[in-house]
Amino acid sequence: ISHASTAALEEGEETYADLECPIAAFDMKGSSQVSESDNAADGKGYSKNTIRALGIIRKELEPVEGEEKVMSFNHMTTKATRRAAAAFFFELLVLGTRDCVQVSQSVPFENIEVRPTMKLWKRHRHGSTAPSISSSMGL
């Protein structure tokens, strides 16, 4: 994947690269983990990468009638670069500490499973963290 194909996108935009590798946008040199969103003043600020990860995770774990969805880290990173996989992993840990997702791994060096918590959907419905994501999802 060329650097041009992974340029920063507005929330909700998808490219051909995203269809093959949903976390391709995390493969950017110099992407900041510390820049906070506009909501930092209310204590709920997330970095741009965390907001991007929220959108990807919500899309992957969107509920289907009575079925519990589980996201596979291995599946999400199959065609990703090491940089993108590491950045996405970091954001999973951030979201795990904020109780938005439950991250589990049964055996070291094996697949990591990601499950949604109620907080993942609450934040998104109220638009308290990332209104651009909720509006792009039609909610």
C-alpha cells in the first residue's frame, strides 16, 4: 500500500484499501497519539486515532438480532502493515481501559478477541465523544 492511499480521511470515508484492510488508515508516519479531540475539556477527550478505532470497532461489532459479535484482531490485521497493527492494538488497549471494549486472549501470542461493552454504544448514541461518527452512521 502506498503512503498516498493511506492519507488521513474524514470520519466515515472509505477507500478501496479500507475494504481489504479496515485498519489501513493507522499506517501513517507521525500520527499523533496525544492530540485530543474537541471534547477534552469535559474529561472525555479521545485522540483522533482512538476516535477512528471507535468507528471501526462499532462498524465491526454492530449488533445483529440476538447475536453476540466478537471481533478478531488477527482478522482485522491480516493485510495490515506492522505499523497499522501496532497502532490499532494500542487503541484497543486505550478503549479497554476506558471500558468501551472487553479484550481477551486465551493463550499468549494467539488471537485477541474484542467484545463490545454497553459503554461503547452509550457514548456513540449520546454523541458525547464522537458526534461525527454517530452522524456518519445515521444515528
